[in-house]
Amino acid sequence: MLFLRFLPFVISFGFVGIAIALVLYDVYLAFELDRVLRPLDDAAPSTSPSAPASTDGEGQLGPAASPAPRNAYLSRRNGPRRAIRWAGAVKLLAIAAALSLLGKSILVVPDGHAAVRISQISGVRPGTLYAGTHLVTPLIQRAELYDIRDKVFSTAAVENPHDKDLEVLTVEAREGLSVGVAVTVRYRLDPRHLDYIQTNLPQPIDQQIVAPVVTSVFRELGPNYVIRDVFSTKREEFRAKATQLITARLAEDQIVVKEVLLRKIQLPEEYSAGLQGLLLKEQEDDRVTVDQSIEQKKVKIAESQAEALKVRQIKHAEADARTRVLMAQSESDSMQYTLPLKQKQIEQSKLEAEARKQTTIEDADAAAQARVKSADAEAQAKVIDSKAEQQRRVLLASAQNEETVKGAEAAAQAKVIDGKAEKERQTLLADAEANQIRVTSQADAEKLQLEAAALKTNPLLVQLTVAQRLSDRVQIMMVPNDGKFFFANDALKSGQAMSNMAAASGK
């Protein structure tokens, strides 16, 4: 719908541009026509007082020339030469104005917003224009947009450099101390009563209405509570009452409050320090009380343990006394049977002595027999061990002999294989060396043949070759021009003979 709204404006601008272009084009043509016709106007016939008079046949002066051509020239010069199309331009401008008014009559309300119509004649019109496309009377009515989405108003408990835009809200408690309160209020405008809001409420609403109401409500409720209650036990009650009052007051101005959050309560520094010290003292008092109760319990436990020990000792003493009495009675009763028992014990001890003597003799005989048998067993064991050791040594000797024989056979085989390999290697080396000598000799022969052919074609190369080969010994050589008695001739002949022999051996 935004396209439909702005399309008439674009078309109206186009018509305005066409009208301006049409007028400018006509003016341009008029100037061009005037520039073209100006030379013709300058060359038109004119009547001057110095012009000679015409004579008739009788020799008398005739009447003056007719002024008709001059009048026609003047009328053509003063009249319009090209008419400017003002009527067409006015029509185009009228069409552009109509299209512009049509565009102004279309109102597009975006999502999350609502509008209220304001008439230049009757003021604010009742009713709300919600998101969508609407028609308004151009040049008479205008629309005021309002954001009907949820908004948030927040305050800070203390000054924060990161949130400089937030207002610091402090309230007075019953003790007269200032307490910082961080509050967040979520609210929205009632879209059904936007005409009332536009007529009666100042703008902007969040700064002129919401902020003063929220701060005043919290500052009114602050003196009814003690700082400690607001901070701990009655915090939810404090928030609930503030929510009720804020909701009621803003509802009078057609503002719907969704939620009031009490984010943080900042206590004064002195009160915080005192409260912290009080808490520490309470904790210390609680600790002392607990320690006292623990010590009392320990005392009670020690007393009960002492009583129990005392009772146990008394009972042990009573039991010991009873035991001694019973033992004395039993001894007195048993004295009647003591002498016969003593006699029987003496006789029994004699019998036991005889039995022990007999047992000792039998044990000595058994020990002697056992020693004899153990000596025989040790002798037999030594004989068996010596035989086993002898057999082991024989087996070790035979195993060592077999291992020596096998090692010798393996070494012999290894030497035979190494000899064969060495022989093959030497054969291959000899073949390679012979082949190398053969190839080298062939290359030398070919080189000598090429040098001989070059020397035949150019005899002066003989001196150069000899000089190069003897350069380390001879620095300057004097050679006759014919070279008849020069020893290089013999050298060349011997080289040619060697090349011929090499070629014959290659064939």
C-alpha cells in the first residue's frame, strides 16, 4: 500500500516536470524564431524624408509612396511570433495537484502502530486507525501515529557509567535513609483511547507521565517501611503495593501496565556497613551459643560417663567379693580330699617318669635307625647324581661335536659360495675392463683417424698439436716451413699405423 500512496506523488512530480518543460520549450522556440526573423525585419522597406519624389508624365511631383508596407511591417514586428502553451501547462499542473492530493489522502499505518485523525476544523476525531491503509481528507485532516507495542521504563539504583540514560531512583525509608531502587515497568498505550491521549496528555508520554508516576509512587511507599523489611521480608509486599498504585494511576490516563519489576535495592553504605557488622555479631552470638550448648552437652556426657564408670566399678567389686567368698568355701570343702589326691598325684608322677624314660629310649633307637637310613639314601643319591652328571657331560660333548662339524660344513659351503661369487665378480670385472679397453682403443683410433685426416687437409695443425702436448715442457718451438726434418712426421706415421692396427683388430 505504500506503493499506492507514493505512486500519485511520483506521477504528480512527472506532470509538473512536463509542464515546466513544455513552457521552457515554447519560450526557447520563440527566442529562436525571433533570432531567425530579426535579419528579415531589418531588411524590410521603409519610407524616409530624404527619399526622392516620383514624377508623373507631365513633369509634376506625384503623391508620396503608399504607407501600407510599413504598417504591415510594424504590425508583424510588434505581434507574437510563437504562442506559449500556458493553458496546457496549467492543465498539467492541475492534474499534478489533484494526484498530490490523492496521495495525501492515503494513510498507511505500519505494524505495531495506530493513528488518530486530527481535523483542522473540528479537532481530534474519535476512533482509532489501526495498522493498514486508510483514507483521510487532504489539507483538512492529518494523522498522528502512536506506538502501541509494549514499552519499558527503567530506573537505576546507583549511577552507572554504562547506563547514563537511566534515571537514578532513590526513596526515603522510615529511618530517613535514602535507598536506591532499580525498577522496570512494562506498559503500553490503550489503542482504543488514543483520541483521549492525543487531546489530554502531554508528549512524550514516557517522560511526562510514566516516569513521574513511577517515581512518586515508590517515594510515597518508601517511608512506610523499614529498610531491613524492604530488603528482606517485605520486599514482595512493597513491590505488589507499588504495582497496584502505578496500575491505577496510569489507567486513568489510558495506559495499561503489564508488569512492575523490582530488580535491585541498593542500601546506603553506612547502613550496609552497620548491617554487616550486626550480622557478624549475630553470627558470633550464635556461634557462642552453640559452643555453650556443645560444652554443656560435653559436661553432661562426662557426668554420665563418670556415673557409669562408678556403677561398673561397684559391680566389679561386689562380683570380686562374691568370687572370693565362693573360692574360700570351695577350698574349705576341698581340704577333706586333698591328702588322698596328693598321694595319687605322687604315684601318677612316678608312672609318668617311667613312661617318659621308656619313650626316650625308644626315640633314641628310632633316631639312630633313621640316621643310618638317611646316610644310605644320601650315598645312593650321590651315586645317581654322579652317573647323571657323567651322562650329561657325554651328551654335551656329543652335541658340541655335532655343532662343530655342522659349523665347519657351513663355513666350508660359505667359502665355496664366496669363492664362486669372487670368481664370477673377477670375470665380470675382466670382461668389463676388456670391453672398456676395446671401446677406448676404438675411440682413440677413430680420434687418430680424424686427426690424421685433419692434418692431411691442414698441415699446420701438426705444430699446434705438438705444442699442446708439450706445453708443460716447451714454451717456444721453432719449426721450418716445409717440415721435412721435423720429428712430427714420424709421430704421425706411427699414429696412423696404430689406427690401422686398431681397425683391423675391431674387424
